[in-house]
Amino acid sequence: MKSFNQQVYDIVERIPAGYVLTYGDIAKILGRPRMARFVGFAMSAVCETDNRPWHRVTFADGRLWDGQWEKVQHDMLASEGVGFTADGRIDVEKYRWHPESMAAPMNLRDMPLKF
């Protein structure tokens, strides 16, 4: 069985260029809608040498990561055609990726958590 973090990364790897998901979106896809913070913990473990498109995960209000990675994330998203509001946020509704279904399959929802 895959760990929670690996399940998060599997979803992040599927987000196409020019789209974003929020931490809460990923938690919902996993069938764990109250675990957005844990998605954030999983994403904070991704390092700069990782090939996963970490930059496509944002806060629900369109804010980017704080700190040293904010400009990098902004530039990477802008290069993919993602637009920003005057205050530097993403219009999440406009750029949100809508996979086939935001609901997890029942077998995934019933899986025990493994961290």
C-alpha cells in the first residue's frame, strides 16, 4: 500500500501544465477532505531537485507558497500561462484542474492511512 505522501505525489504528477489544484482539492480527491494540512506537509517534503510539478499546488485563495519559493513558483506558473491578479494570487476557479472526478474511488477512501 502506498503512503499518504505517495498518494499525494501521484495526484500532483498528473496535474497538467497551465492548471493548479489546491491542498484541499488533493485531499478531496484522496477521499480525505479534512486533511488539506497533511497534503501541505507532504508537499513541504518535496525538494527543489524533485521532478514533481510542486508549483501547481496552491492555497484555496490562490496564494502561493510563502518565502524563498514564492517567486520560483510564480515564474514557473506564469511560464505555463497561468495568470495572476493584481495582488499576486491565482484565480483558482479559472485555472483549477478538473480531473474526471474529484471524488476518490471507494477502495481508495476505505484504505487505512499510512504515513
